[in-house]
Amino acid sequence: MAKLGVGVLGVGEMGKRHAENIRRLVPQARLVAIADVAADRARQVADELEVERSCKGLEELLECKDIDSVLIATPDKFHAEAVQKAAAAGKNILCEKPLATNIADAIAALKAVADAGVRLQIGFMRRYDPPYVAAMKRIEAGEIGEPVIFKSLGRDKDVPPLSAYESGVNGMLFYNNTIHDFDLARWLMRDEVAELQAYTTVAIRPQIAQYGDVVASLVNLKYRGGAIGNVESYVQSIYGYDVRTEIIGSKGSIFVGSLDKMPATFLSSGGGSKVLADHFLSRFYDAYLEEVRDFVDNILHDRPPRVTGEDGLRALEIAVAAENSHLNQEPVPVKTEVMPVARHSVAQGTRS
Amino acid sequence: MAKLGVGVLGVGEMGKRHAENIRRLVPQARLVAIADVAADRARQVADELEVERSCKGLEELLECKDIDSVLIATPDKFHAEAVQKAAAAGKNILCEKPLATNIADAIAALKAVADAGVRLQIGFMRRYDPPYVAAMKRIEAGEIGEPVIFKSLGRDKDVPPLSAYESGVNGMLFYNNTIHDFDLARWLMRDEVAELQAYTTVAIRPQIAQYGDVVASLVNLKYRGGAIGNVESYVQSIYGYDVRTEIIGSKGSIFVGSLDKMPATFLSSGGGSKVLADHFLSRFYDAYLEEVRDFVDNILHDRPPRVTGEDGLRALEIAVAAENSHLNQEPVPVKTEVMPVARHSVAQGTRS
Amino acid sequence: MAKLGVGVLGVGEMGKRHAENIRRLVPQARLVAIADVAADRARQVADELEVERSCKGLEELLECKDIDSVLIATPDKFHAEAVQKAAAAGKNILCEKPLATNIADAIAALKAVADAGVRLQIGFMRRYDPPYVAAMKRIEAGEIGEPVIFKSLGRDKDVPPLSAYESGVNGMLFYNNTIHDFDLARWLMRDEVAELQAYTTVAIRPQIAQYGDVVASLVNLKYRGGAIGNVESYVQSIYGYDVRTEIIGSKGSIFVGSLDKMPATFLSSGGGSKVLADHFLSRFYDAYLEEVRDFVDNILHDRPPRVTGEDGLRALEIAVAAENSHLNQEPVPVKTEVMPVARHSVAQGTRS
Amino acid sequence: MAKLGVGVLGVGEMGKRHAENIRRLVPQARLVAIADVAADRARQVADELEVERSCKGLEELLECKDIDSVLIATPDKFHAEAVQKAAAAGKNILCEKPLATNIADAIAALKAVADAGVRLQIGFMRRYDPPYVAAMKRIEAGEIGEPVIFKSLGRDKDVPPLSAYESGVNGMLFYNNTIHDFDLARWLMRDEVAELQAYTTVAIRPQIAQYGDVVASLVNLKYRGGAIGNVESYVQSIYGYDVRTEIIGSKGSIFVGSLDKMPATFLSSGGGSKVLADHFLSRFYDAYLEEVRDFVDNILHDRPPRVTGEDGLRALEIAVAAENSHLNQEPVPVKTEVMPVARHSVAQGTRS
């Protein structure tokens, strides 16, 4: 079977990891070219990974021969436009979360995807994480009975530098961080969020308020089917990177999460101590790899993506409602857009 | 030093434990009499604990000679009136939570206490639990920096029987369960809750709705000082009794809670398994004992109570706001009553 | 049912705990008198526990009216003689481990017990510890299949003071510490140790060698039925008191033990930390209480003791073999003495 | 810098993993050829990994151009001879443990290495495992004070098939399994084992006795410096793959090991349960990769190997003593051979 030609757009920390995975650990794919608006960076990563071509930005990348699929890992603000252009060029797409930082952009991107009849997968990699996968299997097997409560938290070790807030290239907390939990909130509960209410704080970083952003948030959720939920985000968890999710049902509960980075315990007169996890790239090592493998396999075997454009849209709608609740200080219903109709359905085949 | 004479009112599961503790493990106190509206039950517990006197209800108890203090462990609805009467009779009081099931009753009870110049301690026993005490010490020592987020959950193993809902002697979920977490929310954060928002569900027990009660709730909190919080309650956690609290600050986090009842792990081809905790009386064994010991010691040494009537009132005010948010489906500010003024201050001595 | 009259001999830390338990938490027993060679100490503990009588030593105790049973908690060296005298006086006996510090004394004590037809229980309280009890139930239910390997360790926080070594009132490490694990080695594996081999070290406390004692030991075990085992003892585990046991079988494994004293975890940039257990009296709180309750119940209901004099003898024989292996630097078979025959069997009734 | 040309000999489960790591995750190396006595298997793995050449056995491999280094992952019995031949051909060598299955073969292999002046690294990959590395750092920093006790255990999920015993290509338990712990026993304690004593059992697999092998062993250790240790091996741990090591010192203890495969806990009325680790290739994923990276880096930068031929010899000497103790049922001193002298020292440069 011929290898799938892939180009990667944006090789910051995240994009570089994707490029490494494709280059080294996905034998069914061939990493054809690496693109970045910083041409130097693209060149340097291409050299390091022994990839022949590097490009300055998306247009150059789309002109490369042999590219079937594009992986988009630019800053958040540029996701939707990149999806639009790649779709228009007939490429299959794996786009990092969020799909967009506002609903209009998301709809435009999804429309382009539908019109072009290409595949779009959104980078909610937690759905590929073995503990989350194991949890989902148990839920589907009915082991926890009816889901009643959804709880999730995501904590990042360090507040981003002020320059990140100034540039505004990433969406606020809800779009950049909490959106992972909003996706889990839908996926694991197999239901949609109907309404939510958010409290937020800038805590000891008041200077962040001027950028419309916050340091911590607690979003209370109400599901259509009657279940309830709560999602915490915090970007100054100086003890380490920390993700935990619990789904509580009528017959049991599943808790995903742990603070142990490695199995070593130190006992001294000061007590017992553990080494903690410190980075999302190590916690979700397997998930990022499985994600891109699944993306490639599904294209090669003509199967629909596991995480769809609609998943990207629905999580974004929750994030938008959360921002509105934050701004207006009241509970906000989650508005649901109609998915753009595909002129060519995926089932008819989308291989370029 | 003479022993403190104590009477216990109400010997259901909780009151009986208090009686046992006083009778056997608090040498500075003497359990003079046991009272219950069910005279048989009072007699039976008195026999079992080798206590001479048993009474049918509070009036009879208050007439007993040698009683300095009364421990009130009746159903919630009767707390406030019992406090009023015991105070009027000049007794010091340890009252189980909640102080009352509505604000008017609470104020009336506190007024009676103030007028009589007696001591009143509220049974928020978690403040005596060693892990919570250890957590509070670290917070006070500044180890987690500025508190930013408060999280707490309390899960009970079984939904109460329908008869408990029908009788209406206990307040709804917020007054009977969540109130513990509302107290922790104030105590550990050393701040007051300014506003809250609640989502609730009857889950798979729709018949409970007719009694105005719920099976699960998530209450989002906003503090006066800018911090935020969330409290979960669930009364159908069939895997066991489960209490966890986390206080997340700018320099670290403290997590209180564990699912291990005892230190035994079983490993088989089916995986590893642990035995879980099953009851609040075993989880908080030490706390209930320390609570009553401290109550007795403080009276004998003429020191003010550690958990005050005002603590009882403030937690109740949060519960009332939570119920209003549940009823009106909107965020609700927490209203703060003025504490009734004591005509005779405690500092002037209250020994009866 | 009349209460069982009990006297306690020896009220150091251990004996005082036993006395407290009997006085406060075993309603079926009455603590008649407290005895100690230090009459002052006996008086002081009696006062504190509100026990009427205190005695200077065993003889005085045995003359007390209303005493059916004697609990012996003197230093190890005096156990066997106290058992002999109490038996001769017709008392039932709960004797702290070890039964004796040499075989001849043990046999003499057991002979006296047999001749007098009284009951003797040995204080291997771990057999009453809920996690160990849970483990044993699973073993008996066949959940781990055939036992193949036995592992156990016991670590004490601090090397005893030099004065304890000088006085020589307690046996060396094997008799005072490891004997608990030797008892578990028999009980949990339901087999007898046939041979053993010991390595020992004085580690950084060379001054202890002059007293014939050691700071740490590892005893390799071979069972009659073919299984194998290893037992570690260490008396300078400065991080805390630590007991762990694992029974590994052909179908699974059971691990008893934990380092958590209380369910609180502290997370900071330095990592995660836990508070550790620090004392055997807190780790085995329940076990000590159940032990004495069971002792009292069995007498009142005319049932044989759960931990017998023979159990005391067999564990001692293993300890003697371990000391010989330590002295002669070679594997040593465990010699088995014949149990002294009872002239009056327990079944004929032994109530004094 | 030119890439290091590597050939892999033996592509069973272990050798294939090494080949994958070199091919995909060690950019500084080039996997030139794959060799196996089963030419089909060599071909198949070469195809899968997109390696050009495959060879039938070592001779053919050594004739390949561009090969600087050989990784040996044959069955144990063939290690020593392969080392001899590869050394004679001037290749640097990474040899899986054990170096040999008897002392004479080991010495012959080391002599060949010394004569040829090539590098030899032994595959004790645990020295590269992050938890073990973290433990070693703390030990070297003096955090546990003087090491007093060494404990280690290794459990494999399934007894090997009878055919593996019949073929005799691997050494008995001590050479194939325990040797990892013997290496840790030296490395982490920074001392040499002076004497040992072993108990063994065939447990419920008596048919294994005819091959001179056992199912479980406990080896008691005595160090030159006075410390003591114990090592357990068990090959029928049906609940999963399990490796734990503890180093107990005068100021603290370090415990390496955990039974959690992934951070997911399931809570139900049956208790809490965890998913367990099941395979050495997943537990030591990082270690195997770091091992081969370090091997390649050291050659490219002309640095001596981190795990030396002498390390291979010393661990083997302990295994031989353990087998003798098993056979003769007595403690056995560990005999130390003189290391063969290198005619050309490594420091003079060994690049082929």
C-alpha cells in the first residue's frame, strides 16, 4: 500500500511533536514537508528530522507534490483559515484544537470541508489516551450505569508569558485549555451540554484582565438529559501538569488521572514524596501518537475520522457560552449551529 | 476537677455514637442521661452504655440534676427549637449540623443563646479530622500561597429511604449534606462566599422531586476576595462513602481524601483491587471524638468554642442561597444576617 | 451475664493501652486491678483510668478477689514466669508476645497452663487486624491458589535506647520484633517453617553488637510443603513505622501494608508528599482492641482461644533457629517440641 | 557527524524492539542489517522496518560493509560466542544480559573484547529507567544515608512454555531473570556481594525440576561492607509483570515500583480496581530506548560505556553462586575473577 503523504503546518512545540511522530513512528505515512511562517524554524526542524522539504507557510506547502494530508498546528487564531485553504486544495486535514476561536470562522471552515469532500479530524487527543479509552469502554459496557455527574479539571504548570496574551494568537482560557474538557464532557457522557454557568478569577495575576483572559475558571454544566457537571481550568498549578476526570454514574464511578510521573517513592523523616508529572507532551505521549496513526489509517482504509469537524464545532459552542457567562455573569444556554451540508459525502470517497 | 455533666438528646446512629464517646472516651465528662422522643430507644441505649437515667425528650432531660451541657442530635428540623430551650435552661450546647433548616429559626436560636450567655458549638466535625487539621495548618503556614480555587465533594453510599423524604424531618440535600462542604468552604479559604450558582438533578430517582429534594448537586462559588469554588454532593454513590477536598493556591495544592478503607491490595489476573471506605462513622471516627473532647475541655477551661454559632449561621446562609439558586435557576448572592448580640458575653463566664 | 474480672500486669506503653481498652471499650469485662513492679506507675495509671485497685507486682494481683483473667504485658524476659504463676493460681491468661525468650521457659509455662487447665492466648494481635483478616479470608477462599512465596517486613522508627539493650529485659530482634512476622509466616501460609537462614547487620550502630543484638536482619525461609519465604526486620527506619506482608500464590497475590497515615496529599513545586504512619499503637489500634475483646468473649462463651499457647511456642522455635543461624552463619532446621499434655482439657470447662 | 552503522543479531521479541528503536528513534545511528539464524524472520523484520539488508546469522552480518557496532539479542547460551566473534571482527558491542551462562565463556568473551580493543556494553537496561535513575541520584546525593538493606523482586506473568526449558537455550532462572536484580544489587548499593544463600521452589510446576530450573527463588545477600539484601524471582505471577526495588538506608528509603499500568481507577460496589502492567517491554519502554541511545552516543563521542563488561561478569558471578547455593543447599561465597587485561586500552580510541 502506498504511503500517505503528509505536510505539517506550524512547528512550535506541538507541531514538532506531530512531525516527529509522523516521521519516525507512523510507517504508513511519509512526512513530505514542514511549513512554518518562520521559514528558519521550518528548515531547522526539517533538518533535524531529515525531511527534505521545508516551506514558508501554507501556500507553499499546498503546492508540494505528493501531499495528501495536512496537519495544522499553528496558533489557534489561524486554524480556521488554514482549514479552509487546505480543504479548498483538496487535502485531508488533522487540525489541532480548537477548530476556530469563534463560531463564524468555524462554520466557514466546515463549509469549505463539506464542499471539498475532504476529511477533517480535530486534535482532541485525549480520546486516544489509553486511560480515557479504557474509561469509555467501561461506560459503554454499562459498568457505571446511568451517568449522573461529570467532573474534569486541567491544570497547567505556568501562566503563559505576557507576550502570549499580548499577541492574542491563542483564544482565552476556554478556547485554549478548557476546550479539551468540554470535548470530554460530550464524549464521555454521550450527551450534549444544554446550559452552563462560569465563575472566573485572575487570582494573583491582575494584569491579565486587560487581555480579557483569566487564570482560573469553574464552569458548571447542565446536560440535556438531566445530568450535571463541572469543569475546572487553572494555568498556574506550579506543582505540575495535572489532568483528572471523573464520571459518576448510578452504579459506579470512573476516575482518570494520577499525579505520579514515575513509579518512585522516597521515604524520609520528612514523610513520603512522589515525583509529579510536568508536561502534557509526556502525559499524553501515547495519545498524540495514536491520534495521528488513526488519522492516517482511516484515510488509507477509507473510514470516517473518529473525532469529527462537528465535534470541533460543538466543543467550540460550549467555550463560546462559557465566555458569555463569564462576561455577562449569568447562566447561558449553549447554542447549536446546523452543520454545513457536504456536497460530496465522505462515504463516496475522499482520497485526493 | 469535677466532671462535666452531659445529657444527649436524640440517639439515632449519630447521637448514639456521641453518647458512646462521652461515656467511654471522655474521662472529663460524665454522661448523666440519654433522651429521645422514643423512650424505648433512650432506655435501650442507656442500658447498653450503662448510663443510669433515660428520658423521654428534652423537657425531661433539662430537669435532670447535674447536667451542665446538652448534646443535640435530633433530626435537623428540631435542632433550632432544642437549642432555644436548652439555652433558656442555662445549658451549654453542642448541636449537630445544621443549626437550623431556615434563617428565622437560626436567628431565634442564636438570640436565645446570646440572652442566656451559654456556649454553643456546631457539629462541623470535619474541623477536627486530622487530615483536615493538617491541611489547615499548612494553609495557615502559607505553604500553598494565596488560595485561588476551593473544591469539595461529599458522596453518600445510599439514597435515604423514601420514608425519610416523606417525614421531612431533615432538610434537603443542601442542609443535610452539602452544609459540611459549605463550612469547609469558609474555614479552609478563610473568606466568605459572596455568590453561588447551583445545578441539581434527581437522576434515576424522579420520585424524590415531589419532596423538593435532589440526588446530586454542583454548586459553583464566588468568594468576596475573588477566589472561586465548586462543591459536589451525591447521595447514591453505591461504591462507598467518599469525601474529598482540594484547596489550590498560587504556590501549591492540598488534597484531602482517599478511597482506601484499609491497607490491603489484592492482585489477580483481573487486575488490582482495593477495599473502599463505607461509612462516615468510620471515616470520621477520630473527628467525632475530638469534637466532643474539645467541647468538654473548652467548657471546663472556660475557653470559647472552636466552631461557633456564627459558623452555624453562615453555613446555613450558603445552603439557603443554594436552595434559592436551585429553585430560581439563577446565581444568587449569599445574604448575611447580623449576629444576635449577647447580653452576657461568654468572656464573663458561662459555667452553669 | 456477669462481667469478666481482669487484672493487667505491667503498664508500660503496651500494657497501658490494653488496660485502657479493657476499662473503656470492652463492656463485658471489668478492669479490677492494675499491677506493675513500679507501684507508683501502677497507681498513676489506675487513677487515670479510674480503676480502684493497684498492686505492686503479680503476687499481689493474684490475691485480688474477682479476678478471673490476667493480661501479661511485662518486659519479654518475665513473660514465661508470669504465665506459670498466673496459671498455677487458676487464672486465664492473655500474654503479650513472645511467650518466652527461650524454649525451656516456654515449655515450663505451657506445662503449667496444661496442668491448671486454664486458657492461654498469645498477643499476636496482627491476626485481629482488619487488613490481615481480610487477606486471610481471601487465602482461605482459595483466591490466590497455592501459596508459593511469603514476604513480610517490620520496621521500627527508632533504635531502642542503649539502656534497653543493657537491661536485657527484652529478647534480641528476633524475639521482640521478627516474631510477629514468624507468626504471620505460619498463619497466613497455613504451613510450618522447616528451615531458615539469616543474615544480620548492626549497620551504623556497632555498639549494639556487644549485647548480642542487631539492627537489621533478613531471614530466608523454607516451608515443609515446599514454599519459600523471606522476613525483614529493621529497627532504624527513621521515616516511620512500617509493616508490609505479601502472600504470593499460583493464582494471585495479596499485599497488606501502606505508608499513608492519613488521607492528605500535599502538592508543591517540590513534588507530592504524604504523611506517614509513625507508631504501632496507631497502625494496630483496631487489632489490639479486637484481640482483647475476643479473649474476653471466648472465656465468657467457653470457646478456645484463637491464638494458642502452641502458636506462641512455634513462633518462638523459629526465632531460636534464626538466632542460631545468625550465630553459626549457616542454615538451621526449625526444631519442634512436643506440646505439654493438658491434665484437664479446656473442653471440660476452665472458668475459675 | 556521520551516522553509526549498526547491525542487530537475533530478532525475537527483544531484538526486534532494539531494531525498531535504532531504526526509528536514534537518528545518530543507521540500522544497516538485521540478522537471525532464521533467515525468514530476519527478512520479515527487515521488511517491516524498511531495512535493506537481512542476513542468516552472525558471519554474514559481520561481512556487511558499514557496520561499526553489533547488538546481540540471541538466546542467552549464544551471547558469549557472538561477543567473541564480533570483537574479533573489530565491532563495538551491545550484548543483552547475561554476558554468558558460565564463567569460562564470560572470560573468553571479555578476553576477546580486551584483545580487540572494542567497546562492550551489557544490556542491564534498568540502569537507564527514569525511576531507577532518579533513585540512584538520591542515593549518590546521600539522601538515604548509609545503605543498610537491599530488596528487589522481579515477577513474570507466565512460566515459559516447556519447549523453552527443553531447548535449554536460556540459562536457568538466576541467569535469565534474577541477574537484573543482581546487577541492581551491585549498582544501587555501590558495594559487592560477598556471600549469598538461596531457597528455591518449583511450586505447582514439578515437571520443571528435570531441567534443573525452578519457578521461584529467594536469594539472601551479604555485602562486603556489612549491608544485607534479598532478591525474589517468580515466573508465574499471573496478575502481571512486576518489578520493585527498595534501598533502605540509615536516613531514609527509596522504593521503585508500582502496579499501575495506567492512571485509571474504577469504583463500584465491588470495591476499587486498577489496571496492572503486563509486560517488560511497556514497563521499560524508556529504558530500552535510552540504553541504545547511550550506547550510540558514547561510541560517537569516544566515551566509555556506562554498563561495562565487568558489570556483566560480576552479575554472572553472583548468579553462579546462587545456582551453587541452590544445588548444595548452603551459603556460598561469591568468587571474583580477574578481569582480562586489554592490550589496547579503550582510551586510545576504538572506532573501527
